[in-house]
Amino acid sequence: MKFSMKTAPLRASVAALAMGFGIGAAAAAEKADVMHWWTSGGEAAAVHVFAEDYDKAGGNWFNDAVAGGDAARAAAINRIVGGKPPTASQFNTGKQFDDLVNNHLLRNLDADAKAGGWEGAVPPLFLKAVERHGHIYAIPVNIHGQNWLWYNTGVLAKAGVPVPKTFDDVLADMPKLKAAGVVPLAASTQSWQEAILFNSVLASVGGRKMYVDIWSGKGDKDISGPVFAKVADTFKKLKAYTDPGANNRNWNDATAMVIQGKAAFQFMGDWAKGEFANAHQTAGKEFGCTILGASYVVGGDVFVFPKNKDPAQTKAQDLLVKVMMSKGTQLRFAAKKGSIPIRQDVDVKSLDICAQHGHELMANPANQTPSVDMVATPSVVGAETDVINKFWNDPKMSTADFVKKFAAAIHG
């Protein structure tokens, strides 16, 4: 999963095109055309699990990959409103597919959810995230923790740096790592990656309640307070410990720096773990993982199923839902993807220690901090991502200026 914090508003284009086009058949009846953006090594290994299990169940998976979350969603929406929809298409868990629902372009999956026993197996936070107007309109396929800190165990040991427990610890350790000749923090100037880092700081330093209140538009007093100022200061201080090559670096290339021992730390969602697995590294051995605090920022991926006039395509969609939500497929997919199963009734003992810790955190609703895509509209998320990006990259922007711009953007 490439987590995208920035999604252009699509309401106007969806509404206009939906009025002008009918809904046509997607592809040949025997084929499931599945659009997604899983193109890195670990992601490709994970999506292969879905494809293999779907084919074994009697389907015919057609891998329709489009690099980049924004590009993949835009391509899918154009096809859906243009009358040539894919069988299924990937979105992030949250509000990104609201316009498609409101324009009656998606099937509801109520019958599939009932048959699959989702209620009681899928965390309420995620069921709510795919429900609109009392109906289920997407299938959640995983739970991704977004605020993980990944580290190279050998690099930390050689520098004499213990595993940090707080961001104050992280900042105290950075000079030691720099002196040891490694890049302390593998990062990127891609705005969505900067936003991942900012929200990791907000969830840890500010805490769950502040995080949720701010992103839901109810945290004006928090934004103007001293704790949020510390969040901003902490975030900006981390920039000094990145390297010049961070400019527009892909997330998986940053992960590779940690894998290869060129960098000590990376803040990234647990899809990064798929890259470690693809490099044949083991959690707790060559690399480690930790959450700074108990606030576990969670999101994930969903698939939507466009309406169509072909009964064979509807049948293909139903089979996709059944396969993707089966316990065995969920477990194998999570092992490759780095996520944890969306079904909490799956035994995760065979998964790595990071996944097991994530599963434990999910057991307590008080730890579950929804991703920004779950609580804010795409337009607000995009505007705030721009503000975060400018603050990270402009050495002249003060914390006070950032706070003012952030406060303005949160209300659109």
C-alpha cells in the first residue's frame, strides 16, 4: 500500500460524468479485472496471494496495476463513471469513495458481509469506515498501522543506541547515529511521506484524543496550545537528520536504506515490513519495530465493486469478496503485505512479532487511532498535506506560522 494523504476532490467530475453515462459491463465474463496500486516488491508478493487464491477458487484474476495511489484511483473513477468499470478497484479505508456511493455507482455488499460473518470479526472502526447510509459499500482487506518506527538492529547496536520509547529519545539518539556515519532518519520530500511522519509525532506527543479532535475539526483549542507547538517543533527538528538524497525518494527506497544498514530509522506504515520480508530479513533479528506510545494509527485498503449489467461480473465480484475475506487468504496476505488481518478471529501466532504486537494493540479500542482518511475529507487532507510539506521544506517558516496555516486549512 502506498498511503496517500493527498487526494484531489472528485465530487464535481463524478457527478457530471455519472449523469452522462450508463454503467456497462467491465470485461470478459470469465475475468476479474482488479485495479490496484500495489507495485513494490513486497506489495506484488502480497497481491499474488489474492490472485492465486482467487484462481484456485475458480476465478480468473486479471492484474490491473497502476503505479501510485492517486493515479490508480483517478483511473478507476474515470472508468467507473465512463461506463467501463473494472470488476473491483482499490481505495484507502475512509472517505475516498464517498462520491461514487452518492452517485449510485457502487454495489452494496450487505449480503456478502452477512454471509461472511463480518460483524463480530471486523473491528467496528473499520465496519463504520465502509458503511454509507446504512449499507456496506466496500470490503476492507487489511489493517495497516501507519505510525511504526522501523530500525536496523545492527546499526543501533554498533552506535550504542537503545530502542527509543518517545520522540524525545529519538531526538537524543540522532546525533549519536550521525556521528556513527549513518543516516539517522531515512525520509522523503514526497508530501504523503512527510504527513505520515507528522501524524506519527502528533499521535505520540499529542495523544489519541488530540489527534482525533484535530483531524475531525474539533481541535481548535488544541492547535493553538503548547502541546501542538511541541508536535510541530519535534517534527521540524527531525529534518536535520535526513540526507540530501531524500528529495522525492520513494518510500520503499527509504526502507531499503534501513535494510542495507545505510540508515538507522524510518517512520512508515507496516507495508514497509513487506520489503523487509522480501529481503529475507526477520523482525527481531536484522530489523526491529516499535510504536512510540500506545496510540496506534490505523488505516488500510479496501476494494469497491462497481455496478454492472453483466451477471457473470457480479458473480466474479461475489467470489472476490469471499476469497479476500477468507481466513486462510487473510493470513497469507498479511504475512506478505506487512499488515494484520482485517478479521480479528484469525490466529496470528504464525505472523511476525510486529504483526502480533499490532494485533494486541487492536484488541483495545482505546489504542485505535483512525487514519486521517477515516475522519477528514479528501479536500481537508490535501490542504493540510500541503501545509505540512511547506513547513518541512521551508527553513524560514516558523512554528507560529505553521500553526496559523494549519488552523486555517483544517476548516477548508
